[in-house]
Amino acid sequence: MNCSHGNYAVLMENRKIHINILGLRQQDIAMRFALSKGDMKEKFDNLFTHRRRDGAPAIAGCLASPDCTLVKTPDIRIHGVLFL
């Protein structure tokens, strides 16, 4: 993850992450999230989602949606490598 990304500081403080694992037919959704432009709210706009018990959005039709905890985050140049 790019250390200069706006969500990086929040992620490092919280240490919790919810991951939506997408299938091949959801490549357009994956690319929407891969682009660094726009905030998270904008990236979820017009997507069918349901709220999990913790309030995190799960994308409808995703293959899996695990909750993860960051255990190690070494920095490599301008990116942090996330180990869940």
C-alpha cells in the first residue's frame, strides 16, 4: 500500500481491515479500487453491498470477505507491505 495514500494512516492506527475478494467477472470493480483517485465512499458508490455486523461493507457476489488484523507492516521505499 502506498504510504502517501489518505487511508494509510487510518489503517495503521486501526490495524483492522476487511477484504472483499473478487472473482474474474468483477475486474471492473477491482480496478475501481486499485486506482488511487477518489475516496472510499466514492469507490463504493453504485455497488451492491450489504453491511456486516461490524458495519463494514461486503460487496455483493464477492468470493469471500474475511476480517483481518495487520500483524507486520514493513516499509519498502514509499510502500508498506501488509502481512495479515
